Amino acid sequence: MTRIDPHSYFDDSQPRTQSWHLRLRVDFDRKVLEGEVTLVFPGTGVAGTLDLDTKGLAIHRVYVTATAAPLPFELGEEDPILGRRLRLHIPPNTMGITLAYETSPEALGLQWLSPQQTAGGKQPFLFSQCQAIHARTLVPCQDCAVARVSYDAEITVPDGLTAVMSAGPDGLASAAPGWRTFKFKMPQPIPSYLLALAVGELEGRDVSPRVRVWAEPATIEKAAWEFAETEAFVGKAEGLFGPYDWDRYDMLVLPPSFPYGGMENPRMTFLTPTLLAGDRSLVDVVAHELAHSWTGNLVTNATAEHFWLNEGFTVWAERRILRVLHGEAAEMLGWAIGQKALDESLERFAEQPELTKLRTHLEGIDPDDAFSSIPYEKGARFVVALERAVGEAAFAGFLKAYMQHFRFQSITTEQFCTFVEAQFPGLLTRVNAEVWLHEPGLPADAPRFVSPVLETLTALAKGWPEGLRPSESQLQTWNTSELLIYLQQLPRDLSTEDCQWLDAHLALTQRGNFEILVEWLGLAAGIGFTPVFERVRQVLSTVGRMKYVRPLYQALGKTPAGRALAREVFATAAPSYHGLTRRVAEGVMAKYAE
Ligand code: BES
Ligand code: ZN
């Protein structure tokens, strides 16, 4: 037996699933998906032991698809991270097996929203988030990125609701009165973590022939405007990596409890509504998710231990797209904001330095707990180091060759290194790849990004205690990134008067731009500045994006009044949080002083 992924029961020596045929009914009353999946095998069929991943699934029945002959199954012990292994013994020449099952209302890969948690307030909403290892809470499957599958699906939902998936739409099937069945087809083989489904009152708006934005009717106008430049992003990304291979690039704006900024579900990127700033200032997330169409979805990390291959390259690409479209200064500010995130992650993992390596070892560690800015920002800096060592032109050629060579494959850091060595003999040694990949922290000679704008902002912020203040004209002309960097660089021990000054001059508490707002709220709540408490309560009661929830609960932890607020908000809001968000908040509060 050969298990290659510490987070999956997938066994390399067993038959591999080629495609899934999903037939699921979305039951909002019971908060479950219920139905069948057929796992289709390649060629003339397979035989032997097959281990699948499941978590929280109730398996009703397993049978050979062609003959309906029942197949006995064994469910293993529950592992808190992996879930339960489902072992089957497949008879000779089996072309497909079908599992009848239902999900658990607690499935971590799903969030069931009440109408009150949506913009429209009338219909319920459901969305999935399968990365890193939650596909197994939706479907019994080989939940390892190496076992790629194509899929088709029939999703039955109550009348009045629309289903979208990480797949192409394939029309409607007939359904019982009161229900509608949406059909989907994903012909390209994807890793299981890219399975995605959302159901709600949805409307679509084209922003170009191959780009459509989906959102609730109440949000669609704003969303279509915010992401109107996406087609230009696709063009630039094709310039970097080669042709876009997924037909359409559509996006779905979710309700605010969505735990991430964005998720690169193929053909249907999922986005947080906190990006709807009204000025297109947060579209770097779209550039990022789009770039994953190549780095991540086309060439995929084999397991979470190689996550930097996905995120490091994608952050690099995101900033390159922004450089071309918004200028070098914009790119530079992106790197500066990233540096701050990187420093904070290095600090957060001071006691677990092995999690600051690029190539990680995650046996016994939940990938959601290992998540940080390290694979993103350290990874992207490693890509820059490679690029600088060979020059931009040679690196551009390398990227296209890399995509071409590994397209529709899921690879390890070691496979990546072998490929680099073949393309550029000696390069890995020259850039000290060993240290980048296998040592904790940031190499001493890691690329640093400096620019005059950045230096001015930093000096101004650091000079706060000496009485330095931004001028009227600076206050008026800073863009989102500039203001964000200024706030990030301010000392953390401001006084009440300092906070009053900032809020009076910058109207921070009322901002609708979440990057600015949350940076400010964290700063002010951290010193117990009570005028922001109501706004913090509001944000923590509605927004589930972990990037915002974590620092706000952390900031509240610094004062007794803050801790009281945190506990009060959590007690009320926790039942409506996404499972992942709830875990993050609980984790932060567990470290509170008293
Ligand atoms: N693929 C990630 C989100 C993710 C990672 C979900 C790991 C679950 C496990 C996505 O592409 C991402 O990185 N999102 C960022 C965007 C940012 C870096 C521009 C986010 O959500 O903030
Ligand atoms: Zn990403």
C-alpha cells in the first residue's frame, strides 16, 4: 500500500476514479445534500480494494452501477482530521460503483445560510468550500489532489433558487413539482478540492463574452461594476502563462460569511462581498484567483505539503498582472502589504518554525491550522529569486514550459525541482533553493521591495510619536494601498487622543473598504478605543472572512472591555458563523488572558 498524502486515505496502488457522476438534492430544511454519486473507472474496468475518504457522511448503500449488485463496505474509525476511511472490495471488471449517501448538517465543506444572512433576506443560501480537505464532507471520494477527476452533476434545488458549480452549465433536467434540476459538466480533470457548489437567489451579468458575474439580485449591479476589468486580467494572464484552458471565467459573489477572500473554483471563482469597495481597489483578489487557473488548477500541488506551488506562483502572477495594468507603483505596494503579512505569520509560528518552511511536513496537522501567509509571500519571493537569477525573458519562457509540461497534473516540490534543474542546470544551487524550501524563516538574501512611496509612508507612520502627521494633501490623495500601508506602519500603542485624531481626519470607522476598515478597527480596538466597538460588533456579526475575523478577535483580546465584547459577540454570532470561522475565533479566544 502506498499512501502519498498525510491528509487522505487515497492509496496510489489502488484503482483510480476517472470521473464522478453526482446526483444530489439540496435539502434546506434538514441542511443536507442527499443522493448518489457514481465513481467511474477508466478503460475496461478495475478490481480490488478501494479506500475512499469520507467525513460525516451517512453511507446508505453501495452497489456496482451496471448490475445493481450490492457491495459491502467497511467504515473505519473516525480520525479528527481525516475523517473515516471507507473501504470497498471491488469485483473484477467493474466500470463504476454507486454510493447512495447524505451529508451531515455539520459538514465543514458546506455553509447553510438562513435568509437573514443573505442580501435579499428572502431565500436561503448554500455554498461549499472544499479546499483544503473538505470535499470528503460532500462526496465519498479519493480526496487527494493527485487523483484528478472530471465530473458531471445533477443538482436538484427548490423552485426559485439557482445552482452554480465549478463546471459548465449543461441545461435543466426534469424534476418533481416544486423543484428544479440543474445539470453541469466539468470535462477537464480537476483535483477534488476544486469541486464547488452554490445555491441561492442568483442573477448573472455578462462583463465580456467569456466573463460573467453572479450574485444575489441586490448585489449584482455593484458586483458587475466592481469586476468589469476582469477580461483585461484574463488577457494579461494568458500573456504570462499561455491560453486560458477553461472556456469561461465566471465569478460568484457570496454572502459575507464566506470564510475566504476568494476561491479559485474552476469556471466559477467564489468571492467575498467585502471586495465590493465601490472603487475597484480590491480587485487584486480577482487577479489572484484568475491566475490560479494556471498555477493551481492546471498545475496543482500534489498535497497540502506543497501548497506553496499553488500560492507562491499565484501571488507572483497576481502582482505581475497588476504591474502591467495598474503600474509598477501599485505592484510595489502589493509587495509591501505582503511583507507585513509575512512578518506576522513568521511571528505567529515562532513556536512552530517547521510551518515556515515552503515544503512542509503536515502529518498529524490539519492543513487549515497550518494556513498562513508563508506559502504565499515567502513562496512568491522564492519565485522572484528564481526570476532574477535567470532574467525576465528566460523566466517568461520557463513559465510557459512549466505549464505545458505539467498541465492537468498534480505535482510535488521535488518534481518541480527536477523540472527546474533540467531547464536551468545549477540554478537551484545558485539561488540556495535548499534553504528556501527546507529551512524555516526567510533567507537573509530574500528579495526586498522598496520604493520612494513606501519609504515616505513608513517614515511618516514611524514618526507618529515625534509628532509627525500626514498633511492635508496626503490625507486627500492617498489611495487604498497607501492608506493601508500607513495604518499598518503606525505604532500599535496609540493613545485615545491619537485615535480620535485619526478618525477625525480620515473618517476611518465609517469606511466601507474592508482592508482599511479592519486595519483601523484592529488598531483602535487593540488600545480599547471604545468609539469603534459598535462597528467591530457589526463586522464580527456579519463578516466571516477569516483574514478579518482573526485580527479583530485578537485586538479585542488586548483589553478587558475588548474581551467582554468579543465574548458577547461570539455568543450571539457563533451559530451563524461558518465552521472554519468559528474555529478561528475560538482558537483566538482560547488564548485570552482571562
Ligand atoms: N485557494 C485560496 C484559498 C484557500 C486556501 C482556501 C487554502 C482554503 C485553503 C485562494 O486562492 C486565496 O489564496 N485566497 C486569498 C486571496 C488573496 C491571497 C489575494 C484570500 O482568501 O484572502
Ligand atoms: Zn490563492
